[in-house]
Amino acid sequence: MRFTVYDMRKHTITKMTIMSLSFFFHFLLSEAISNKIGVNFGRVGNNLPSPSRSIELLQIMKAGRVKLYDADHEILRLLATTNIEVTIMVTNDEISGIANNQQVADQWIHDHILIHYPGTMIRYVFVGNEVLSYTSTDQDMQIMKDLVPAMGRIRTILKNLGINNIKVGTPLAMDVMESTFPPSSGVFKPEIVHEIVPLLNFLRGTNSFFFLDVYPFLAWADNPRSINLDYALLEGNQTYTDPGSGLTYTNLLDQMIDSVYFAMAKLGYNNVKIAIAETGWPHEGDLNHHGASKENAAKYNRNVIRKMTAVPPKGTPVQPGFIIPTFIFSLYDENEKTGPESERHWGLLYPDGSPVYEVDLSGKAYKS
């Protein structure tokens, strides 16, 4: 949940590149993708409901998907009684072992997938969490180098087992970007391009998603005088035209997503799809985060759900008409998270299970 402050350097993008992007995205539409909204089920708190109650609440909220930050056996067992699609995660400290040892990788697949699959609808394995954001230690750098080899090893094991409906991905934060504004200027940080390219090659070769943790709140909070609050909230009463591409935007979320599409296209990967692993808005925060409120959190998440469940799908200006699988952050307020006060108040629910504000994850309540 980190964000790079907007870089105002301008880059030119040709109409041919935009047409190329559009062609590949329409080619990929042939593969059916669900528009069910997911929820991130974090558990960094000492006062949260039991796993069984949490699964009940997910069903009551009409969640179509759930993303775990590990592969907890009890939760996976309980999810077998539901129709909720599940994303599990290899933790960062497990990556190097899997990348460098076949037996470790086989054991992880056995313990965390085969025991529960297919009764539990596991659909994605995320290898690590924002791995490319951590570069301060030698261990961080080793995990970064081992990321794609670990993803490849897990993918190969699943394929050899005949399991073809579980895809492998990894969620990345927006701080992998060197430039995001205007969207057509989007480029990845040069120091991680040598890690991004093999990742994109893997995602393209396996038809998986480039998963983003994308937070307009953090962008707006860094630039409240430059970014209109309603624009960040997807309220749709302001537009921005990218001078490089000529594309017109009605909200900040689309801008941020499309900057990554342009960055991928510049590396020659204009046919990799994007999905949202995390997005949301805090309902409470520090005094300098005056935009963190229940009213704004409700607006943002309802607007995201409305956008992502629309039929026909809306997509973004670079990829109009395409479904973007999306997970809202997060299920609960988590009182043991560190950082600013807002970090502990992203939940759709309070720790007692009561709603912070009403939200319909099915999107049916927001159909016009």
C-alpha cells in the first residue's frame, strides 16, 4: 500500500500503440472472466471474529471471491462449504525455499492445495506480497530474484498434476512505477525492470494477470491540492485528457491502472491483463488525512463495485469493455497493523462483525 508521487515528465505514445493495445485486449476477451467482487481477508488483529463467523459474514456480504494472505487450513476447510472463489498466498519468506528446492515446492502444493482442492474453489496462488517493493536487505534482494522461479515451479507442478483452473500471480504495489502521470508517461522504475521483464514474460505465457495494489486514496492524500477529491472517489464529475494519448479520464483509478498498461507496452508486453489485488478507502485516519471518513469510504467502494460489476463491462480508456477482477481492502479493521492511524481503519466491518457502512458486494444494489 505504497504510492509513488506523480512524476510530471511527459512521454509520447503513438496512436499505433493504442490501437495495438486495443487489438490484443479484444483478442483476450474470448476467455471468459468473472466480474465477481472479492474481499481481502487480513487477520492482523487480536480482536477479530472466528474463522467460521468470518466465512458466514463473507456469505452475508455476497462476496464472490476472497483473498487470503497465507493458506490457512481452517479457513480453506470452511470455504469448502461455500461458492466463494479463493486466492491463497505463498508468504514472502517461503519464496526462496520453493524456488530452490523441488521437494519444498511439492510439499507446499500438497499441504496447501491438494488437501483442499477441488472442494475449496482455489483459483489463484499469489507468490509473495509486494515483493518488488522491498529492497533494503540482501534477503529482500534474494527473494526478488527468486520470485519468478518460484512462480514457475508452482505453475509446473500444477500443470503436471492436471490442475489447469488455478493460475499463478503476484501482487505488486504502485511504487514499482517511476512515472504515472500523465498515464501515457507510465514507466517502471529502471532498477527493477530486470525483474519486471521475466515476470511479464511468465504472465503472458500462462495467460495470468498483472495484479496491482492500487489506492487512489494514497495518491490523493499525497497531492490533495492537485487532485480533486471527487475525482479520486470515482464520483465522475470531472475529466482529464492525457495530452500524450488523447484519452479522456473520469477518475483517478483508471489513470493509475492505465499508466501500468502503458509501462508494460513500452517493454513489449501489450497483451498482459491487469487485475486489482487491493483497493479501498479508509473510514478513519489521522488529522492530516481529513479525507478518511465513512462517507468517503462508502462512496469509493460502492463506486468501485458499480464500475467493476457493470454489464457490459466498462474497463478503462486503454482497455474499454473489459472486466477487471477486483478485491476490496479489507474485510475488517485490523488493530495490530502499524503505520498511520488510517492503516487500522480500512475495514468494511468492525471487529465485532457489524458493518462500518452498508455495501453490496454483488453490485446488484448499484444497477441503474
